[in-house]
Amino acid sequence: MAARGSLPDMLLRVGSTLVAWMVIYAHLLWLAILPEAGCSDGDELWRLLLGFAPIAAAFSLLLRAVHVLPGIYAITRFMAIPAGLLILLAIQPVIAALNAATLASEPLCPGLTHAAWQPYWAPVQIATLLIIAVQSLRAWRLPGSASAEL
């Protein structure tokens, strides 16, 4: 099956998919290293991740942009494997924050005051991780397979 579209269309599809994976990896890596980064700069990293979550979720919608290019899609779909592993690492600090800030009303960073946005941090991250997980699974499925329509 020949690829559909012009060269600029194909380049835009490939570029947007690769950028989407990079944004998702950045978000997942920041979440995964959150316990090690600590609160040396206050809650700046926590606020950054709160603002970056909708961006990562939005970019995850671009993962299947190359589905009309079967050869490239067969290669880029394997980028879902590291994302799946990173999701497993990223969920741990999110669950810890859910227990502390959302359920126990404690500050995310010890020694700082409990800001109004902190109870919403973990639910936003959980929703983002779910969106990324679903879109990664959709990106893993080959087009035309019976299970491709998730």
C-alpha cells in the first residue's frame, strides 16, 4: 500500500508524532524523578508539572498521526514500550501525592504552606497518565487490526 499525501504532509505527520513522544517522555521522566528532586526549589517543579500535564495530554493525541504511513507507523509504534515503563515509574510519586496532599491535606513539600492548587495536583496527573496510557496503547495497535479501535 502506497503512502497517502504529499511530502510536506508526511513530514508534518512524522514530525508531530516524534515531538509528541518527546513531550510525553519529558513529562513522564519529570514525574519519575520527582521524589529524587525533592523540594530544594520549593514547589516549583510540582507547579511546572501541573501546568505541563494538559500539554502532555494534548500532545498524546498526535501519536497516531502517522497511521496512514504504514512503514513509519510500524517503527514509531515501538516508542510506546518505554512510555509504558515510564508510566509505571511515574505513578508512584503521583499516588504518594494523592495520599498526602489530596486525602490528608498536607503540603506537597514539607515546610511550605498548603497551597490551594495542591489537592488537585494528583488527580490532574492521574488523568494525564490515563490519557497517555490509552493513547500509547492506541499507538501500539497496528492500523486495520481488529483491536485498533480502542
